[in-house]
Amino acid sequence: MKSVQHSDLKRVKQIAMNGYYSVLTIIDLFVLSFMGLLTRLSESLNKKQKRGFFLAFALIAGISVMEIVTLAVDGAPAKYRWLNIASNFLGFGLSPAVAICLVYVQDRKSAPRQNLRFAVGCEIAYLLFLAFSIPFGTVFSVSADNVYSRGTHFHIYIAVYFAAIFYLSLATILTARAFQNRSRALIYPLIVFLTAETIVQVALPDLHVTWLCVTLLAVLYYIYCTEMWNQLDALTGLLNQSSYLHRTAEMTRRGGMLVVFDVDHFKHINDRYGHTIGDEVIRFVADTIRTKVDDRGGFAGRFGGDEFVLCFTNQDDIANIENISMDIINELYEGYTTADGAMHIDVKASIGVAFCPEHTEDVNELLSFADTAMYFVKKNGKTNYHIYIPEDSATDEYIDPEGF
């Protein structure tokens, strides 16, 4: 009698827990639906990025539903065994694909990068492996009386899942670094949160909160990515004017150096080759100057049109500004060659430099110093640089290097 009562009590508790998880799933689906609508209405995402977020949200929703289906049919009559197997297969198989979708949204370019294509290939290979392993119970098994259990090599799924998390983490950090995003450190607590939750889920398999946590991660990741992209110029991936002004305001409180330059005869490039080629040249310039701020602690931005800015606070860079300026001029002077090799375009630049004393109040004044030096170059032959001596210096003059 006690055994029967205990069995009934256990069944009641299981029904209550299944109802609890069902409510969590409904909340989960509502949040994912809302995020899908928000993605559709977004003005900062391109079609490729929207597609990536849609796929990620759809996968999370589908896997969440599959988990509830698994709970509902596990231990049910044997005629539902196929549904139990299919739900577990889709849940285990598609989990790593969520990370791949989130990597897909990081790049604004239409063509996926080679490492992303490799990751997709790995996911397909994993799905095929999982499908062929079902009869052997390698990762999971469903008995003849329709009862789920972990397989003898369940750790394979864990390894693949953590590999996907690591891939997402690494891709995000590298992308944030390339785009000069100071918020990239925030990705670490997100990854730690997801890793800790996964470990808890593995240790306590009856605690079905994985996909609620993944949904939360996806929402936070959406916020993180959109904030990063809102800081960037859409064409070049450099900081936009608003972000540049904010960063420069911070620089003026501790001193530094502002470098302003624009492309000589850029209107001629647009008129002769068309605006599409002109945009490619602008991207070439952006890629060139981005290398000058990598590992230097500075930042680069597009101020507008063909005008760019670089800011440095490192004293070694300030001492070597003449070498940095000539490096920029020389690298740009090598020119831009179109992808098909049909055209080679000479690219020249005029550069103005202004030093920023500590505790400068007016950012625009600093910019005007650098602009004045740059326009002086333009009036005196172009394709050169000048360094402006601020008004508080003993002599208010330009340092005139040898002509290019």
C-alpha cells in the first residue's frame, strides 16, 4: 500500500513539474516571439544579420518545445517512442547550431566567412553522427518501453556543445576587437553564465532550465551586438562620428594626440570610377588605418565622407607620430586594386596632427587644430603631414617635414 501511495505521489509531483516547465516554455516562447518582432523592426540590422537572429530565436524556440515534448511522452505508451527519439535527436543535434547562428550575425558582409562555413560543416557532420548512433544508444537511448536515458558516450554531446560556446566566445572577442568595441569584456560574464548553467544542467538532469537560460543569453547578446553596431560607421566598421566625439572627450582629460586626414582627390575617384568603387576605396583606407591603432590603445573613426580620425594616448606613439604618419601615407600610396584585378587606383592622403594637453575642455578646438594642419598640407602640395603646435606652446608654428 505504501509503495502504491509513494508511486502516486511521485506521479503527481512529476505532473506538477511538467506543468511548471510548460509555463516556463510559454514564457520562453513569448520572449522569443517578441525578440523576433524587434529584430524585424530593427533599423540597425541588415538582412543578413536579421536572418541570423531569426534562425537563432527559431532554433531556441524549437528546441524548447522539443524538450517539453520529450517530458510529455517519456514513459508514455510505446507507440510514442518515435516521438521521444525524434525530440531528443533534434534537441541534442541542433543545440550547437544556435552558437553558429549568433556568429553569423557578427559580420555585415553578405558572404559567410570561411571559418563559419567550416563550423556549419562540423554541425552537419555532428547531426549525421547523431542520427547513425541512435540504434546504438551512443549519446542517448530510448528503451523499447519508451523510457529515455543518457547514452554510454553522452560526453560527446557535452564536448560539441562546449566547443560551440567556445567558438561563439572567440568569434565575438575577435569581432569586438576588430571593431574597437570597448564593451567586449562584457562577453566574458555571459559565457561564464552559460557555461555554469550547462554544468548545473548536466549535474542535475531533472532541472530543465537550459533553454530559458539560452533565451536570456540570446536577448543579452542581441543587446550587446546592436550596441556595438550603433557605435560604428556602416560602410567602414570604424567608429562613427558620435562615438569618436565621445572617445575624444575622454582623451582630452588625460592628454594625447589627434590625427586627422582625408583622401586627396577623392571626388575625382568617385567621378571617374563611380561611387561603388569609391566606397571600396573608403573601406581600403579604413582597413589600412585600423592596423595603426591595433595593439596601440588608440582608436580610429570616420568623421564623414573621406575624412578620418585617429587618436593615440600612448606616449611612445606620440613620440613616433612622424613615423606613423609616413607609414599611413606610404601604405595608402601603394594603392587599391579591385577584387578582379581590373583596376588599380592610387590613394593619397593629407594628414594633420594636433597634440592634446591634459584637461583640455574643448574637443572641437582640438579638432580645429588638426584640421588647420591638414588644410595647410592641402594648400602646399598635398600627400604630406603637418604637426600643429598648440597655442600654449612657446612658438605657434608648424613642424614642416620634408615633402613626400
